[in-house]
Amino acid sequence: MNQMSCSDFEYASKRKQPRREHFLAEMAGVVLWSGLVVLIEPCCPKGG
């Protein structure tokens, strides 16, 4: 991960968050992803 400069930090805090980013941020806080993966994994074919 790159260190943010002062101008990068200011821009990141001022820009409007797109719907997709907002949705994913909310889902990350609500969903227990490890539990979801355990439920879905038996149904998904293994790629390779």
C-alpha cells in the first residue's frame, strides 16, 4: 500500500463515494464473510 500525500488525503475525504463503494463498505460491516464462504463453497465448482 502506498502512503497517501496530504493532497491525496484531502481529495479522498472530499470526493463523493459512489454507490458501489458505499454498498460494499456497508456489506463488509454487516456480513460475516468467512461464514458465507463456508456456506457457498460446497455449491461452487473448483476452477483450475
